[in-house]
Amino acid sequence: QLQLVESGGGLVQAGGSLRLSCAASGRTFSSSAVGWFRQAPGKEREFVAASTRTGSTTDYADSVKGRFTISRDDAKNTVYLQMDSLKPEDTAVYYCAARNTFSGSSYYTKRHEYTYWGQGTQVTVSS
């Protein structure tokens, strides 16, 4: 079992940066692939970024590629999302997700592929 708690959201001006954190409790975090999703008002929850269990491979939605970076620190049981050059269209509730996996090379980009979810943190980017 994993419990995920996001933090670091807030209000930022366009062009600014935020770093989201997702703290995991549970002994299986190091065996988990992780991801970030976001949901804007009136829209479906969408994929943002994903990392393999080892952190060796990452993937990003085209809309954030080159601006966002996912990373993990297994010693701290934490996954991060560094968000730079923020745009108003990045405004959403951001969720971290995790799933156990035996594969060190697999990452996941679909909502249904994840087992554990955090409660979300609001990010608002003003123009």
C-alpha cells in the first residue's frame, strides 16, 4: 500500500516556476513507477509526466516537454515535478500517481495504469 501527499502548489505569474512534491508512505515506493497528471476545470484528467521505477527514463506530454522535469528521491520517498516557464494554460489541480512494477524500464502514461493517487494540489498561473 502507498499513500501519496502532494504539496508545493500555489499562485504564480506566467513565466514563473514552481516545484511540486509528492511524499509517499509505504515500503514499496522504490518498486513503483510514478507519474503526474493534472485536471483543469471542466476537463478530463490528463497525463503530464512519468518516470520509471529507477528514474532512468522519463516521458512528458507534448504540452510540457522542455518546461517540466520529473525526478524522484527514493531515500526521501518523494517524487518531484519542477515546472518552469509556466503558462496560464498550466492552471489545474496536479495529482501524483504510483504503481508497483517489476520492470525497471517501464513508465506509464494512462490513468488506469496507476493504482495509487494523491489528493491533488492546486496550481494557478496568472497572465
